Amino acid sequence: MKMGETLLIAVSPGIQVGGALFTPKHLQTIGAVVGEEARIEMTTFKQLYVEIPVERRESIQAELELVGLEVYPAGFVSKSLIACNFCKGAEEAGVEIARTLNQAIAGIETPTPLKIGYAGCALGTSEPLFKDIGVVKMRNTFDIYVGGEPRGIKVAAAQLFMSGLSEEQLVPVILRIIDYYKTEAKGKEKFSKFIGRVTLETLQQIAA
Ligand code: SF4
């Protein structure tokens, strides 16, 4: 490791009722620990990207976590869960299962950056159908959508992948989708393209 090298870390306030809420203490701590020269970027996926000196990664991460922030790798990984604001309440909108899902999926190395969305009801205000994988809570079960494409001039909504899943089924199914993408993608193949190539039916069989 050379002195002066930097790396990006992704910082998030975690999954909670009210959405991605940073507290004044969070922001003070980020400002205090990362140094005056640090670049801090607001991404489109509810993470702050913070540039830090490589040699201080562990101590910076520890200080950020001490005030309740979550720290993830940046780049070619699955992002932390892009969840809604849980306006229907913690239980009705499923904040606990969203946290469990986030812990399972955030930071897995993937062929391209993977965005996984979660909405606590069918109003879907977190735009789950414009994510690579979108989860929508429908009363007591969950529907999964895959292959949303929000960028470029060929935008496409994700297709329904599975519906009526229980809480217990949700995380294993999503992990199997990610695992299959990791092992079968050709180079840096985009997730939506990958689904088009391997077909939705094959992916459904693998994930079931
Ligand atoms: S998806 Fe539903 S529960 Fe979540 S913030 Fe939007 S309206 Fe509220």
C-alpha cells in the first residue's frame, strides 16, 4: 500500500421508517473523520460515496459505525437495499424483512453494480420496477420483479419474476438470482441483458 492512495467507501444511514435519514451527528462525524480534502458524492442509490485514504479505512469505518452509519464497498457490488420510506408503518411495510434483506445482499461482488429495490406496498414509491431486482410487499407476501432498466433511451420496467413469496422464501430466492448472475454472466454483462440471454424461465427454475 502506497501512502496517499485513496479508495471510495459507500456510507448509508440504514433502513428505517422515514427513509434514508442522516442525523446531524452522522453528518458531523462524516465531516470530522474523512478529512478536509475528501470528496463526498451523493449517488442516485441512497449511498454517499466518500473518498478516504486507504491506510485509514478501518479506523474511519469503525468511527462511522459507532454513530450508527453503515459502510459498504463501492463499485462493482450489489448496493445496499434501495428501500421506500415505510410510510405505512414499520410492521405493515415490512421494515424488519427489508433490514434482513439488506444485510444479506449489500456489498456482494457482482459483474456490474446491482441495484435492488424494496417497496412496502404496491404504490411502490421507491420505484422498485426500475431496479435490477425489485421487491414489493403485497399485504403478507412479496412479489419479485427483475430486469428494470432506468437508463438510456430504452427504459424498461422490470418483469414480474415470482409472486406470493413468504418472508422465509424471499432472501434465499434473491441470493440464488445474484449467485446465478455472478457465475453465468459474460464479462461485465448488464443484468437486464443477462436475463434476456438466459431467459426469465431459466432464472425462475434456478431460483425456485
Ligand atoms: S412504497 Fe408504500 S409503504 Fe413504502 S413509502 Fe411508498 S407508499 Fe409508503
